[in-house]
Amino acid sequence: MSDFIKLAEAVFRGDFGGAGQITKELIDNGTDPLAIINQGLIAGMDIVAPKFKAGEMFVPEVMMAARAMAVGMELLKPLINDVDIPSKGTVLIGTVAGDLHDIGKNLVAMILESGGFKVVDLGVDVSVEKFVEAAKQYNPQVIGMSALLTTTMVAMKDTIDALREAGLRNNLKIIVGGAPLSQEFSDQIGADGYASDAMAAKELCEKLVG
Ligand code: B1M
């Protein structure tokens, strides 16, 4: 079995130690860091995605896999320039104002990151103003908002309106997610799309960024 396949399997199994060890060995052997990322780490996450979608893997396992990938990425980051890292675009993500739930949002962030997006995570209880300021600062292709409470969903519309008023709306796509949401709600508030889970969020971002 090739070292790339072993690395992909370690990521898939959420084996942090194994992923770190194999990544280190590949680096020591002089393997191209981008090949380690593409053929090992990302290849591992590519096994996870369809299994999660098919209900054959669950949230904790997906989080472990994403963390195993992150262990490998941390070792590789110093070896590659930011410009060399293939990036599908920047996604600004946060849980909206008044809402402290972040488990789902963190999972979405991890999956987006392991899927090749640069993710700027604004955390929880993110005010409308903070989203707008961060949009100016990071110039993202996508803003992702998460809400788990029916009472905080309304903050999503406020944020979209504020982005429009700040003249930023046309330059970015907005996606929303969280247990109480739906595609219908997303349409009502003028978002560009709704994702029911982390994998759907990745696919939606890929589609929107084109
Ligand atoms: Co809260 N809570 N909670 N809670 N909590 C819920 C959401 C609730 C449904 C429980 C219930 O009553 N049955 C209920 C909401 C009711 C409602 O509004 N309809 C509720 C409540 C009422 C509250 C408090 C008000 C309780 C209280 O204090 N009286 C309070 C509110 C605090 C606040 O936010 N201001 C509160 C607090 C908490 C804890 C702090 C204890 C904890 C949060 C810890 C944390 O997140 N760090 C907590 C938890 C854990 C839950 C439940 C049990 C689990 C949520 C979770 O993490 N699910 C939840 C009940 C439930 O959902 N069964 C509940 C796992 C996670 C992986 O799934 O977040 O849905 P989820 O994310 C999914 C998708 O939704 C989607 O992808 C994710 C992965 O597949 N997704 C996105 C999420 N964000 C996305 C963004 C995207 C795309 C997809 O694009 C940007």
C-alpha cells in the first residue's frame, strides 16, 4: 500500500497520531507538500464525504477525520507559501447574534477547510456589524451564517440587509444553515442558498464560487 493511501486511510479513520506520523515521514522523504495534501489528506476527506452523506459515518467520526487532516496540514503549512496552497476561495463563517451554538458551525468550517477553502471563523454571537466589518477586511467570496435557535434566525436577514446597505452584497454569496432553517427561509431572507449539513455546505460553496 502506498504511503499516500496509508495517509488517506489514517485521515478517514480519524487517526491523528497516524496522520501526523505518516505526514512527517513523507516530509522527511522529500515528498512534494502539495502531493501530500492532495493525494493523502484531501483524498482521505474525499472518502468521508460520500459516507457521511449516505449515513454510513456520523458527526463525531467526521470531526475526528477533519482533525486528523488538520494535524497533517499544520505540519505542512510551514513548508508551503500561502500562494501555493490551492484555495477555492475565502469563506467567512459565524454563528449569528444572540446564538452560542457552534458545534455544527465548527464542523462546517472544518469540512470547508479540508475541502480547500480558506475559512475565517468569526465565532459565535457574531453581530451584524462584525459580519460587515469582517466582510470589508477579508473580502470573502462566501459568507456563511449558522443559527440553531428560532429566535436568532432573524439576525440572518438583518445581516444580509446590512451587507446590502454597505454596498457589499453583490460581491459575495451568502449561505445559511442550522437545524431550524430551510431552503424556503433562505429564499425569504434573500440568501444565495441553504445547506442542511456540512457536506452540503461544501458542495454549495463550490457551486456558488463556480
Ligand atoms: Co441548545 N438548543 N440551547 N444548547 N441545543 C437546541 C438548538 C434546541 C433545539 C434544544 C431543544 O429544545 N430541543 C433548542 C432550540 C429551540 C428552538 O429555538 N427551536 C435549544 C435551546 C432552547 C437552547 C437554550 C435557549 C437553552 C436555555 O438556556 N434555556 C440555550 C441558548 C443559548 C444561546 O445560544 N444563546 C442553549 C444552549 C445550549 C448549550 C450551550 C448547552 C449547547 C451548545 C454548545 C455549543 O454549541 N458549543 C446546546 C446544544 C448542544 C443543543 C443541541 C442539544 C445540539 C446542537 C448541536 O450541536 N447539534 C440542540 C438540540 C438538537 O439540535 N438536537 C439544542 C449537533 C450539530 C452537529 O448539528 O448544529 O444542527 P447542528 O449543525 C448541523 C446542521 O444544522 C448544519 O450542518 C451541521 C453539521 O451537519 N449547519 C450548517 C449548522 N450550521 C450551518 C451553517 C451552514 C450550513 C450548514 O452554512 C453556513
